[in-house]
Amino acid sequence: MYFRVLIIISKFINLKPLNLFIKMNIFYIIKPIILLYIFFHSFTVKGQKLLYSSEVPVEEVRISPKHASGGLVRDKISNLHYIPISSVKKEDIINFINKMCITDSTLAVLSNANNKFQLINTSGKITKTFLASDFKIPHSEPIQNMISEDGGFTLSLIHYVVKINNQGQYNVIELPKETQQSDNSIKINKTIWSYFSPDNVIERKSLTAIQMNDTPVIAYKDFNPLSYSNNLDRNLSQVDSKTKKCFAFFTNNYELFELDEHGLQKVYKFIFPKDISVDTAKLYSLKDKDEADRFMEESKDKLLGFNQVLPYKDYLLLQLKSYAGDHTWIAINKTNKEVLNIKNILPDSTNDYLPIMGWNDILLTDGEYLYSVLYPNEVSAARNKSEEEKHQMKRENANLIKSNNPILVKFKLKVF
């Protein structure tokens, strides 16, 4: 491969192939060009301004979220439980959930303006509570973000990260002053998948978007900073506990990249109706920030991308995000491509007219169950509906409105 490329380049710089090998100083000058040629020769453009191997299988999926099915709880949901999160002590009180993650059936909550971190089991019991100041960092720093990892969670601060296992044991790690760390990473067995944001691309002067260990797998093409944003909650999904796979996804791109410990295995290319699909030709020709701002204003109803992706049994659960910031959870049966809009699942008498998801749109899975969150004040509509229908609510459900903490909703999807 090197020799073939050398012959090609020799034609442009008027050297014989043999002389290229003799004149090593010239070889070292052109070596980066050779490597770039090899990388892009084996990669092709698929989708919207991303490069990846042409050998990866691509499956097209056509869906219309507006026409996704719904139904009643009794027909779509099973094993439904409403579980108040415990509030035995004053420090247990959660006033507002900023972020929630799950790993190995342990839930983690960031609350109280990211100042409080709590571990909760799936029965609603708080097992550990930490304030940001409890981590004994030399200079007090706020918690910026939280992600789930195998067997625990990672809290990102400014100059440090805190790694906490499901039992509450933790290590504080200082980040180097100059780091080429990725913006998001996932470990599958011994393989580390890393995502690099557009901002990171500019700083690192590299077009790598997704990397497997040290090897680029997906790259940005014709990079235009105005065409990309960091407006998704994350760009790598949690790892499916059974299949040991996860997904990578990007803004202004409707592809899901299926990853496992061996590499990029498959790409799901979603085709949405034109009225909600972003105009990529216009997007990638943006010249300045004013033009970009106008484009975003005109595209409020368009899909920015997949804000979150949950692999769940034989389904893909996608949280679609619009340019206006609206969220919609849909579930797709990977076999028959049937689509279910979670918000179109309506409460009925079997669950005392309680919603299955709250206004915060939190949805998690441990591979077997799905978990969402309600606040106590969201129960009042169910009480009013029950009175209107002359329906007697179960005592434990009627008392949910008295809870001092949010309510964990635990359920399964019926086959559709």
C-alpha cells in the first residue's frame, strides 16, 4: 500500500519511486500525506458529513414520529410500579433532579444544583449521599456532569474527576493541565470508545469523531464549526448489559453507529419526513454566526438529532430532540420496525390514571426494566381524573402526592 501511494506521489514531485526510498528526509516529510491518503482511501462518506468504512453494513429505517402508535397502559405496559424515593433523613431530600443515570440496577442522582450526589437502589432506598465538598478536593469545585460506567459512575468537575462504584467507594483523579481526553468515553470489556466534539476537533487539529482505543473509526468531513453543536446530552449511549453494545450519534445526523468491543458493527440510517428533516445543504454552507442563528430560528421544528439512545431488549428507544429543544421518546421494534410514541401511552384505571413519565422526560433502563421519574405534584391530575371517573385509587398511589421526594416509576414494555 505504501509503495503504491509513493508511486502516485512521485508523479507529482518528479521523483522516481526508488529515489523516494533513498531520500529518507523527503519520505518523512510526505509520510503524514501518505497516512491521510490511506485513512481516507478506506473510508467513504455515509450520511451527513461523516466518514466511516464502506464495509460497514447500513440498514435504512423510515419512520414518521407523528404517526407513531400509542394506546392505553393496560395494552402497552406491564410490571408497573410507583416507588417513592426514601426520605428518612433531612439530607435525603431531593428538591430537583438535574441528572439521573443507572448501572447494574443502581441509580445515581445529581440534584440540588449539582451539589448533591446520591446512590439509590431500584426499591427507592437511598444508600449513599455525598455533597460536592465531601470529596475533599484541594480547591472546591462544582460537579459539571455525570456518566454511568461499568460498576459505577464518573463525576466530572473542572480539574478533577471522581470515580464512584455502586457501593459508594470513590477515587479522586486529577486531570493533567493539558489533556487530549475525549468529551465522552465508554468501556466495553477491554475496548475504550471515545467521542470527540467539534470543539475538541478544533483544539486538537484532528478530524477524529469516534475512536476505538487509539484508532480513528469515524471522522468529520469538510469540517465547518458552524454546522456542528454540542447540544445533545451525550453522544455515546450506555452499554447494553446483555449484548455488550452501545451506540454513537451526532447532531444534524440521523444515523446510529452500533459499537461493540470488536469495532463498528452496523449503522442504522433513519429517514424522517422532509418537513422535520434538517436542510443539510443549507446547513453546511453557513458562512457566519448571524447566518447560523437565522438558520436555527427557521429550523425550530426540525430534528437536531438523537438526544439519548437506550438499547432495550429487542427495541431501540430514541429521545428525539428538535432545534427548539423539544423532546420526544419513541420505541422502535428492531425486527418489524413498528414505532411506539411513549407519550402516546395514556393512563387508565389499571394504573389509577397516573402518568408513566414525568415532565422531565427522564428514562433509563437496566436491561430488564425501564425507569422514569414523577414529582409528587404530578399525581394531582390522576386524583382528579379518578374522582371524575368515580374510580377508587389504591391507597399507596393516592398517597404518592404526600411524598417528600420524587417517585420512581418502574415498568416494562409489552411486545409490539
